Amino acid sequence: MSGTNMTITGADGSFGGYLASPASGRGPGVVIVQEIFGVNHTMREVADNLAARGFFALAPDLFWRLEPGVQLHDNVEAEWKHARELLGRFDREAGMADIQATLDHLRALPGATGKAGVVGYCLGGYLAYLAACRSDSDASVGYYGVNIPSKLDEARNIKTPLMLHIAGHDEHCPPEAQKALLDGLSGNPHVTLHVYPQMGHAFARPGDAHYDHACADLANGRTATFLRQHLC
């Protein structure tokens, strides 16, 4: 399955996105929120896979204000450096506005059911958490989001389902941060937490040094079930 590049109208300008559509032409929407590498082959594959499950999956280019259309390889050191530089300049508040604009866009597509959620990875996992706190996402999923503990005060605003996949050996989220995350969210009835004790960061990204096929399949299956439950 292959998607199409399209334009999304935001609050302060238009930006690109990759849309994969279900074969039926009808279904709920999912915003795919990128890692620090842009809307690259990995994010497009995620969108294609969700479209095959019956969703309109749209990955917005959140780095468009810095470098429109960036698609970096996650296994090339020079491109890692470029990705980290983009992350350092990325305006997360503007990114949240783009996610809301993408949710609006998905709901307006021909064949859309009106429900739309968010799935994000790494940087996108953090933004998926914020989407549950701040946006009108109907359901949100975050994979190994970094810096969520710094925004736990916003958890009181979560009113729709949120699922977080947590890598137990995440080098970007030390044990004390993971404890704060678990302690801060475990009592919230809207939040489902899954910890993968032996996994490192990006365990669900094929080709990464920490990729684990079994745990990736487990997490992705849980995500698909969660989205069907709350969006379909």
C-alpha cells in the first residue's frame, strides 16, 4: 500500500503530510506523530500499516517551519546529528497546534467517521501524551515518549483514553524519571501503561539497535486493539 503527499492548513501556515487511506474509503483517522527524523520511511510504513487496518493515517511534517520535507535515516550518524539539531530548534507548542490541525483535517476527509486519534514515537510519544492532555484527540498512544515526567501536572486534563508503551531500559528516560511517570499516571482511569522491562528506546522501530520483533509485535497489537476499541 502506498499513500499520497498532501497539504494541511494550520493556524499559521500550510504544511505537508503523508496520508495512507483504507481500501474501503471509510474509517476513523489517526495522526502519526514523527520521531526526530521527520516523516521518513519508518513513519510512512506506520501509516501504511494502520491504513491496512482500516484507518485514515496522516503523518504531518512537524519540522516544516525549520526544514520542510525532511526525511532522515535513523541509522546514519550524520543524519542523527542533523535530527538532534532540528529537535533543539523545534517549537513544541507550535507542533501541538499542527497536531490539532491534522486532527481537524482527518475528520473532514470524505469517508471519515468523525473520530480521530494520535499515535506517536519518541518525540512523537511525548507529543501524543500532550495531545491527550490538550487536544480533542479521541484516543492517544505514545511509544517511549521522552520528557513526559516534566508535564505530569497536565495529567489532570486527560479526559480520553491514553496508552503509553514504556521501554524499561530506555537510555533517554532514567529509572527515576520512569518511576515518576508510573507513579504520576498509574491512578488515572483514562491511562493504560505497558512496561517492557528489558527493552531499550525505539524497540518498536525496525532496524534500530534496540529493535525487538516480539515486543514490537506485542506493542503494535495492543495499539491496534486500543484504537479499534476507542475509534471504531
